[in-house]
Amino acid sequence: MRFDAAAVPTSDGVRRLTDLPLVHDYPVARNQDDDETEWVLPVRWIDTRPESEAYWEKGMFGNQNSACTLRQEFTLARLAEHFDTESDRSD
């Protein structure tokens, strides 16, 4: 949905993204037509870990883009093994 219409649950109840103290300002997300505005999508996290438990091994796939499809078998296998999960999750 549009950034300026999106709301998320917080400890203070559901709040609009535009009302939250975000790290970055999103000025282009307000009062723009649909082709020019920022869009957001929900993510359902299956599990989370603190940064101190980050895992990296030489040869793993990395990408600086905010979104990409992870298909490299080596990386998928190592992550599945390290985090004790199946590498072919589709949900």
C-alpha cells in the first residue's frame, strides 16, 4: 500500500508510518500520485535473531539492493543448515 496510508502495530497501538519517528524522512511519499510515491509491503517474519548472531561465510550471495530473489544454492543450503530450517520454504 502507499506509504502515506500504511499503519503498523506498535506498543502504543496501531500507528501510521507517517506519524512514527523513522530514521529517514520520506518527503516524496506524501502528496504524490501513485506512480511517484513510496510504497510499502508487509513482511511476516518466521524468526528473528539479534545482529550479534549474524551468519556469513565466504562465497555466500550478497546484494546491496533492498529486495532481490535469493536463488544461490550454496547460500540457501548454508543458511538452512545454520538456522536449522528448510531451504525450500515457499510461505
